[in-house]
Amino acid sequence: MVTAETRFAKSGDLSIAYQVIGHGDVDVILVPQWLSNIEQYWEHPTAAYFLRRIASFSRLIMFDKRGTGLSDAVPTTQALEERMDDVLAVMDAVGSERAVLLGPSEGGPMATLFAATYPERCISLILYGACARWLQSDDYPEGRPPEIAALYGQKWIEGWGSGASLNVLAPSLARDERFRRWWGRFERHSVRPGMVAPIFETINNMDVRAVLPAIRVPTLVLHRRGDRLVDVANGRYLAAHIPGARYLELPGDDHIYFAGDADSLLDEIEEFVTGSRGTHDPDRVLATVMFTDIVRSTERAARLGDRRWHELIADHDRLMQSQVAVYRGRMIRTTGDGVFAAFDGPARAIRCALAAVDAAHGLDVDIRAGLHTGECQLTGEDLAGVTVHIGARIANLAEASQVLVSGTVRDLVVGSNIMFHFRGVESLAGVPGEWRLFTVDDARRPNGGGPPPA
């Protein structure tokens, strides 16, 4: 859900889409990488949490560069100095005299050039996962070998819109199917397929090394040690060649800034911008999360056709909404072919899952469900955190018409009349340790799968 209004600033003849969120004393401008859509960010809680956290201590100004996202398309790729005009246009539109520039990834060179060119408009500069030059050369061994860049670029083009790029960009989330689907949609809404190759060519030719000594504003360079897209040596080079720059190397191998341990990154950004680290911990709540999805949904959609499939999904969503309400749960969101819901008690969540599996048979579909109980982060109306990731991964392991729960859920309902079978010990993608999983015994469903006792 978009939580800020999208407006448009004029940069020459082009319209540049921007949003403003937060009311802090300091303006922070997020200078985006080449993949950007300011409305799509809000569609995933992981990205939205990162943005809201920055807006909690600043006035966050974000925009889509020309040719990307909601900004006007351009017939050809644009030079850095032309795209730099977009920053000025947005600043003028929102009445920002001076701002902190935050440049992640390919947004780094553009933010760097702006800071050196317009120091009177730049309070300070923050670079994350950035580089001064993309490709390796005789005098720049830190860059990406041209043959590797070409191979990766071709694979990205071939898999455009599928989310396959997460294997390099965010390995910690690459096996999270829901994040992968969102990222594929984010790619499609960020850049048209025909522009991907020209943009790659422009990025490969970027080189702002000569600009670095001219930067005279306070600068913070952040880089994750295992970054698979932009080697950490690039961050070290930036810090070594920007006068007085502060350099911090963080653990992790994700390149996407809101992936992985985002709070460690945000802590450093907040302290650099404000001079202190605020009490940023979001509200937290213990909840049992339930994920469901329709088994073999892709095959079913292809067989039914678009119109009938959309009708079926509408019926499914109404059914799930009613089941969650009966068991005093809260529907967090639908996921296209399933739902994400939360409950204040694990027994009610189990009973809801069993009832939903039974009810779905009336629609001639099989669903599966995964449940886990743990502490969740409250981000507006959404829930986020490790507990949510664990619940989603457990659901992915469930079989048709099966309710699969973590050992935590099973342990919390000991003494109830809910029966379980030990499924085994599993590793969950991106989650440390091994997890005991149990299937709920569907032969002994409490109350025949009906509503919980009064």
C-alpha cells in the first residue's frame, strides 16, 4: 500500500516522479539506483520498513530517475550530468535548500557528482554498495571483470522480471518465493525490457574517479563485506579517495540495501545524519502467523484461463477472509494465490488452517498452510521479521491439504486436543539452525474443524 502521495517535478521537458515522507529537521534524498519505482517500494514490508525508518528521523525525499519507474520515459540513456538535474528539480519542487544525499549502488556515482558540483545544496553524502567505476581496468583492479559483467548482464536480461537476479543482489532472500515474486514485479515496473541493455552499457562506462578529490562535504561510505555485485574493494577505494571520508564495513553479502540486517545499516545512517542513534526499535508483538497458498496454482490458472481464474481467486479470498474472522485472526494481506494472517493464539490459528483446508475443497482447490509463533515487528498494519519469514518457508514445505507447523507452535498447544505427527527436522532457507516440523493430524480435528468453543 502506497503511504505517500506521488507528485511530479519538471526537469526540463521531463516529469520526474517523487514522494516526500516524514517531518524531520533534516532532508534526506534517496538517489536511486537504476531500478526504482517509488510506489512499488511500499508493496513489500521489508522495503517499506527501511524507508519508514529513515523518515522517522528526517524528511525523506525519494524519486524515480528519468526513464525509470513513474518518471517520463526517455528515448536513449542519459548522461550523469543530465540525470543530476533531476535531483535539483525535485529539491526545488519540495523547497529543499540543502539535503543529505544517500546514494546506494549505481545511485552512488550520481550522488557523488552532485555533492562535488553543488556543495552549497549538499549537507553530507552517504554512499552504500557504490563504486567509482564499474568495470575493471589496468588502473582500477577493484572493478568487475568485463567478461563477468557481460555474462551477468546477459543473464539478467534473459531473466528480466523473474526475480532471478536476487541470487546475486540479495542471496539471503533469493529462496523467499514471495519476495522473489515481488522483486520480479519491481523489475518490470522499474525499467522496460528494451532499456535494460542500454542502461547496462551506460553503467559500464561510468567513471567518477576524477571527481572524488573534489568532494568537500562530510561523507560516509558503507559497504557489506560479502557484496556479490559490487566487491567490497570498491567501497574501500571510495573512502580512500574522498577527503576525510568515514568508512564502515558491515557483515553480510546482500547488495540490496533493505535486505539482510537492515537495522545495522540504518543505525549508522541515523547516527551520521542526526549525531545520535534513536530508540528506533519498532513495536513488537507475539503472534502466530499463518501462510496459505493454492497448490499447483500456476497449472490451475493456465487450465482455467484468466477470467475464470480471477473469479476463483476472488471466491478464495472471500472464503479465507471469513475463516480468519471466525477464529479471531487478522488478515494481513492476500498474496495472489494465498493469504498471510496473524492470530493471538496458536490453537486458534491451527483450527483456522484446518477449517480453511476443508472449506477450500468446496471450491475444488487444495490449499496448504504453514504456521509459526514468535515475536513480530509491527510496521503499520503489516507484520515483519524473522517469524514471518519462518512461517512463509514452512508453508512452502507443506503438502496439499496439509497444515504444517513449527515445533514452537506444537509445544505451545501441549495439553490441547490437537494431535500432531512428527514430520522431521528441516533447514529453512535463510534462517539459522534446524527446525522441528509437525503435521496436524487431520483425522482428529477439534470440533470437526468448526469454530472454536465459546
